[in-house]
Amino acid sequence: MNRTEIEEGRAWARRALRKPELAAAERKPTQAERVAAWSAQNRQDEAIGTQTRSTAVEQTRRDLHTPGSSFTVGAERYAADGSRWKRVA
């Protein structure tokens, strides 16, 4: 058995089973290309998720005015309605 006979067998099976002919085989990317693509995507995702101080402050302000939200400063907890209580546990 050699590669030619294997390909001929595959072609015969496709015809016998009425399967469509395969399109030209696409080249698989090398490991270096896959790593470069992953790295670029990762950098892009991290750039989107980066949070600056001003966005963090704005998010906190937004969260304070969202019903049911709260945040903690030290041993006190502040609720969205402006009330606060000490943590006991």
C-alpha cells in the first residue's frame, strides 16, 4: 500500500457512497502561526478588559445607584440606599 493506492481507495469510496469530492486541502497553520494568532487575540481581549481608575470610579458610582447593590469599605458596608452597617462576621 502506498499513498496513491490509499487516495484511489478514498476516491472510490466517495463515488460508491455518493459523497461530494473533497475541496482542495487547506494548509494547516504551523505552531508558530497558531501561537502568534492566539497571542494577538489575547492582547486584544486584554486591551478591551483593561480598567482605568476613572472607569472604576464611574462603575462604583453606577453600582451605588443600582437597587440591591452594595460595596464594602473596611469594616463598614454601604448599601445602595445610602444606609451602612458594621460587619460582625
